[in-house]
Amino acid sequence: MAQKPAITPGPAPDPTPPQAPQGKPSRLSPARYPMFESFQYRDFRWLWMGGLVSFMAMNMQMITRGWLVLRLQDDSPLALALVMLSFAAPQTFVSLIGGALADRLPRKYMVIVSQSGNALMTLLLGILDFTGVIEFWHVLLIGVGNGSMMAFNMPSRAAIVTEIVPERSLVNAISLNNSGMNLTRIIGPALAGFLIVFIDTSGVFFIVTGIYVFAVLSMFMVKAGSTAASRSRKSIAGDIKAGIGYAFSDARLKGLVLLALISTLFGFSFWALMPAWAREALNVQSDGLGMLMMIMGVGALAGTLGLAGIRNLKFKGRVLLASCLIWGVALAIFSQLTSYAAAVPFLLVIGVVSSLFMSLNMTLLQVLAAPEMRGRMTSINMMTFGAMPLSSLPFGAAAERIGTPDALMISGILLGSLTLIFALSNRTFRNIQ
């Protein structure tokens, strides 16, 4: 077995876990309600608020950018996939650097700098759109910038949670963070879809810029993450190599990364193709597309809140596998529907199981990894999301030939089949508690 690399811890953060407020909690205290227990920590409340507005901006930008691309490229599913490529591909490479930096630089300031970069690039996109000089390559180039900032942001944002709440509360804290993200999936797309009708895509981009600025200001209120998590004597490349070696020296961590890759390749293709599917299958406009994304967000919120309310979830490995399997089956059936009413329950199911999978996968990565490796474990997990274009691009091309519904059905079948094969051949993973 490969030796786990030695890391010299820095003088901070304090290894002593945060302490919950002492004394009997009041009726309104989060400590009285298991689902919201992490809100008793001040830093977590500010981190959650910053994440809420940040993901609100991201979801609004995603739906607006997709609608802009449909206008620029004559409703092309392949163009949508290319935009997804521009956003996701940088995460394959930049996330490893972001993870290494998250384990050696103050995580709070990594989040602030990356969010500021997102605000500036979204402002530029809005100006180009408003002045009428916007071209497809502009959207692609700014997508690369947004994706790179996300790759710097997420490892630090995820790892800083472990500096705020004790390990016993990580499932709750990560689930609540994802609940905030899923809440924005309900509000963000619907809000953006309706706003496009009144202020066009450029107006929405300007609003998104302002939301990113608020996210930056919220992070300044967080006290945790102001000092480096470790003091490594290696180069950035050495830290990246050590992180990859660490992940693959543990069968459980390796399984989590592999399962995340499977879900990314075959479960998230519908994110890129949803606007095209909505046009082909239901013939909806931007507001109708926003409502569809909102419905899926409702399911996702229910999934993460449900997970947050469970204090001692057992058989986590089996729950993770079951959620991924159900995801594949639901996606395959959903793709063939032609009725708005029939699509709603399947969107809810996809929202529940996909969010449960993402929350539980991230929680297990943080719990099973050593504290000085958590930024890099998050970045390796993010790197799998950078592989999304490896599926969205060919599925986008397939959608051009056989139609978006059939392309999504193939995606769902592959997700379910590969998850089942993985489950049957990985007993160690099935037994993760």
C-alpha cells in the first residue's frame, strides 16, 4: 500500500473543534432542531449566506447564458454543449491547483478573490450583450474564466466548513450548504427566466454581477479560514501529486471519486441539454424552462434537507449507490415524456436523488480524508465535474442527429447500468457506514 504523504501542519487553524453554545438552548435556537444544528455557529451562518447568494448568481447566469446561446446559435443543442465545455473543462486542470492552494493558503481569501473574478467577468458579459457586440466566442471565453474561478472557489469553500463545525456535524453542515444551493435552483432559474422577458439577457447579467458582489461582502464576515490550513514544503505540483497519491491509496476515497465521475459523465448531461429538450419535447419559452428547473430544484432542496435532518445515517455507501441508480432510471424515463404534467414528478425525483448523492459524496470525502488533505480531495472530486464535456459534447452531437430526448435516454441507461456494475463489484464501498 502506498504511504500517505507527510504534511507539516501550520500553526493554524486551531485543531480543537468549534464548541456549540453552552447551556440550555432557547426555543428559537438551531440546537433544538437537528436539521438546522450547524446554524448555531456564527461563521457557518455567514458562510451559508455567502454560498446562497453565490449559487443564486450562478444559477441565474446559467439559465441566462443558455438562453443567449440559443438566440445566437439558432437553438443549437451542440452550441449549448460547447458552452458547458467552456465552463467545465477548466475544472479538470485548474481545480487541482485550487485544491493545493486551499490546503496552503487562507481559504477565506481564496473564496473572496475567486468570487470577485466572477463578478468582473459577468459584468463584461453583460456589457457585451447590452451593446449588441456579443458573439458566440465571447460567451465561450468568459465561460472559461467563470469555470476557472469556480475551480479556485469550491475547494476552499468546501474545506472551510471543517474549520467551522465539529466533525460530528459535517453531514448536517454540508447538507445545509447544499440545501442553500438547491434553494437557489428553485428561485434562480425561474427568476432569470421571467426577468429575461422584461429586461433581456443583458439586464439579468447586470443583476447577477451585483449578487456576486454581495457574496464577496458576506465572506468578509467569516472569521474562520483566515490562516493557512498547512505549511507544505513541497511545490504546488508536489502537493497535487501527493493529493492524487493519497486519494488512490484508500479504496473508499478512490471509490467516491470513481462514482462521482460516473454520475458526472452520464447524470449531468441533462443540465447542458435541458433548454433544447424543453424546446423539442414541450415547446416551452424561457419562463417555462425556468419553471422546469425550479421544479427540479424543489426536489433537490427536499433531498438535502432530509439528509440534514438525519443525525446518524447508517449504510452511507449503499444509500449513495441507490440514489445514483434511481437517478439513472428516472432520467431515462423522463427523457421520453412529452407532457409537462408527466415530467414534473420525474424532475422532482431527479432533484431529490442527485442532490442526496452530491451531498453524501462530498460529506464522505471530507470525513474520510485527513484535515490537511480536504482541499485537495474536494478538488479531485471537482476534477470529475470537469469531465462533464466528455459526455455533454458527444450527447449534444447525438442530440443533433437523433433528437435530445433519445440522447438523454441513452445517458440515463448508461448511468444506471454502470452504477449497478460498480455496486456489485465493490463490497468495501457498499459497507461504508
